[in-house]
Amino acid sequence: MQRCDWAGPEQIYLDYHDTDWGVPEYDSRALWEKLILDGFQAGLSWITILKKRENFREAFAGFDPNVIATWGEPDVERLLANPGIIRHRGKIAAAITNARVWQQIEQKEGFDRYLWKYVDFEPLQNRFESQAEVPAWTPLSKQISIDLKKQGFKFCGPTIVYAFMEAVGMVNDHLTCCHRHTIVAQMPKHDWALR
């Protein structure tokens, strides 16, 4: 079975690649969680975040932005003392700020719709044959980054946003030789007309 070059060798990484990465995500809360985790990953490897993901979920109230939006400095201090997560004051504070921004966008139009409108509500299908072809960022991820920052988001640069877009299936960057490329490409599209 052939996979994207970055997948493995650890089983947790293989499982993430085979079941999660690139699958279109349409849930507002889940999209926010993945964007926050990609922000925590900045400067680190994704496997580090993957191994701590359950610890993050426990420490961050199941990534419920409505809960996190109420947090303040005592919560930052509590999280800084938690060895199960990435203890970075800026990233922790950004998660709280980003929860409040999420609430504003969610109330106005829905965070899911806000993000998916950038790709006309349908995953972009790339056909890269090698990892060397896959960009670190694109003009679109740069635009989304700029727009998110205007809304008040932190830790959402163009590279973070592109990694996020790949993870949540806004773009299918499984290599064409990867067994998941066609599977992901054929996943049913979200029926936005019903919402």
C-alpha cells in the first residue's frame, strides 16, 4: 500500500494519514480545533502534536470555543503548568483569543461557511506526483491568513493555514500514487444548499 512520503513510520502517523488527513471537515468546532492545533504545531513536527492531541483535548475542554472564550490569565497559568501539552504562553493566549473570534464569526455566518467559501464550498483537487511539488503555502492560504488576522486570529500564517487546509480536506494533497488520493477525491460533497 503506497502512502504520501511524510506518513510514518509510527503507527499513530500512519493511522492519521489513512483515516483523518485530507478528509473534508465541515463541523465548525472541529475546524476550529484543527486550526488551533496547527497553530500549536508552528516550529514543531506534527507528530509531536499528534501524540499530545488527547492531552490537548482534555486540557482545552474538548476544544469547546464557547468555554475557552471565557478563560483568562489563571487558565493560561494552569495550562502552562500542564506537561501534557505544548507549554507556550503566546500560543495558549492565542487559543483563548481565537475562541472569542470564532464566536463572532460563528454567530455572523458560521465558521464552517466562512472558511469553505474560499474554495467555493468544494475541496480543491490537486494532482501532485511527488512531495517536492506540494507547496508550503499558496496565494489562497496567504489570503485566508490575512483575512483571519483581520478578524483577530493569532498564529495563522500562510504556512499554518495551508497545512490546515490540507488536514481538513479543503485541498486534497494526497499524492496521486497514494492509496488515499482517489478515496478522498470521491468523498461526497457537503450539501451547503440545505443550510
